[in-house]
Amino acid sequence: MRKITSILNLILLVFLVMSCKESQPKKNIQNDQIHKEVTAKDILGNSNYLAISYGGYRKSSRDFQPTVGELKEDMKILHAMNIRILRTYNVQLAHTSNILKAIRELKNEDQSFEMYLMLGAWIDCLNAWTDRPVNHNVESAQNSEEIDRAVALANEYPDIVKVIAVGNEAMVKWATSYFVQPNIILKWVSHLQALKQTGKLSKDIWITSSDNFASWGGGDPQYHTEDLTKLIKAVDYLSVHTYPMHDTHYNPVFWGVFGEETQLSSLKRIDIAMNRAKNYAISQTDSVANYIKSLGIKKPIHIGETGWASASNGFYGSKGSKATDEYKEGIFYDNMRQWTDQDNMSCFYFEAFDEPWKDAHNKGGSENYFGLFTVDGKAKYVLWDLVDQGVFDGLTRNGKPITKTYNGNKEALLLEVELPPVKNKL
């Protein structure tokens, strides 16, 4: 009897111990992950944090700013396809501050929602965008206000803003309407780095400038100046732009069907041409890496912009290099993601949605068609698989569900795809 009693007491003791363990608060692993503070260093080059360039303008003029509600629609769509970092371009307009409000609201509504910003501050030269003669050696008086606004937003939303980019293609000399010399970009990069040192800006925020590969020393030697070297040393990383699509017209050394390739199927010819386009982008990025290495400097490189339009009535369409359609856009997107993920680089792909204000006077202009989605929220060819997988179920843009372009008819799409031109030699 004592033996039975002892066994019963032992069972009771085990039961009590297990009950105590169950009553203790459990460590919520998912909750810990939700509230983990991440920095630019954690997310840039991390394939779990896909990046994209984002405007979200729905009209043919930026006078019509997207509302916070419309921006929240877009944020949900991008989040569903695993985008976690957005790139914006200026803080002159309400756009960026409204994006930050939209993200903050979504985070408050859903603790699992995660989105960060590479916040752009627009930089101009004196008399840019006016009828007066521009002076590329002197900056616009508005630049200081733009930087102040960027700092204020970064401090108001430290959980979201992880990068500040000083200028967008602000040093490349073909930007004749507004470009500045590297010393002006250096001035503001140094200013922001000093704010980090004095605690007036988060020490973890990364500072860069986002510019064409040539501006970072990867092209014409005219860019190889002492001020550029100082700038490369001052930034936390280089944000490099590369656009093979534009060079199907301006420098089409890689673009075409060569030699025995003419014997291949049409789609195989396109695949080969698009692979060369990817390699062209890699070569431009490598040229920057080689230049900074020649200076004895080590800095991360990430792709600040690259993209491929799905339509053009100009240089890149049927009357030009025959480069633009949804099929080629899809191949380029997949190629760039594969390459940059493999090389641990972020790629702020240009861009999320078509934006008709980009070339408002030419409805068929390529600048209006770089998006992965149309203005009315249709997913272009590259995203058709995600639509099939139900990734966008329940999500809308302008109140409309996310559907496929061409009604998902690939044969109809391919009827509009043109082959790259036949050439004698590569």
C-alpha cells in the first residue's frame, strides 16, 4: 500500500511540476523577431530583404499626390511579394512623409508588417529647372532645406528610415538640367556623417549617394577626381545605377542576334540576348569595384537602380532597338535578382508600379512603363506566377483586385514580342 501511495505521490509531483511550467509565460520567438531592431548593415545585401524603387503616382502629374490610403494599398502588395526595403527620391513633396505615415499605420495595425526606407534627398545645381543659365559648380539654395527635411524624417521614423541617399544621378554629366560636382555631394554626405558622430542622427543609419556607374569612376576618366575619391571614402556604401536597356540604343555592343544564334528558336535568341544584358550590367558594376579597389578603398556596392521597360514608342521599341516588352522585362528582372542575391547585393529594382507622370507628354514613352505592375494594378508577366500562387489574394489597387496583364494569355503576349536585330559580329 505504501508503495502504491509513493507512486501516486510521485505522479502528483510530476503533474504539479509540469503545471507550473505550463503556467510560466512562454518566450514568443516570433514576437522577438518582430521587435528586433535591424540596421542598414543587417538588411542591405540580405536576400530576405528584397528592395525596390517606389513612387506610386497614379496620375500624369505629381500635383496629384497618392493618399495615405492608396500608399497603404501599395505597401500591402509589395509586402506580399517579400519586398522589405523601398527607395524614395526626394522630400520636397508630401510623398515620402506620407509613405512613412502609411508604413507606421500598417505596423501599428499588424506587428508582423515590416518595411524600411532608403530615403532620397534631391540635390540640384544653381538655377536647375529654370530658364536661367545653370551653374554646375554652385548648388541650389534649396539643397540645405532638403537635407534638413531628410534628417527630420529620419529622426521621426528611426525604426523605418535606414539609409539616406544624397542626390539621385546628381553627378552624372548627361543630367544637364541639374547635375552638380562631387564636392557638393561630398559636403552633404560629410554633414550627415558628422550628425551621426554627434548623436543628432542614428549612428546606424547609412549614408550614400545614388548615381550612374560612370559617376562612381566606372566609366569616363573625367570622373576620376580627388573629390570623388573623398566622396567614396565618406559614404557607407556605393549605390550604383546600371541600365543595359538604355544601351540597346546608346551603346548596343551586346544587343542583338549574332552568328549562329540566328539558327536558334526565337525565345532562345531572346534568352541569350537578355543574358548578355545581365552580363553588361555586371561589367559596369565591376568597373566601379575595380576603380575603388585601385584607390585602395574597400566599400560595399549595391544596385541603386536598374530596370527594363515593358513598352516604348521611341528608341527601345519596334522602331528602335526592339528591346521593350513584358517578356524581356520579366527575364531581366529574374536575371538581376538571381545575380544580386548570389553576390550578396541589394538591388533597388526600378520600379514597383508604372508612373504616367514620368513622360506625361508622350503616353507611349518608355519612362512610363518600368513598373512590375500597371497603373491600374495588373501584374505584368514577371509576376504571373505569384498571382497563380494566390500571393495577392484579397489585395487591391484603386479598389481593383490584382489580375494578370493579357488576361494571363502568354500566346497573346508573345505576339507583341520582337526579336533583337540580327548583327554580323559580337
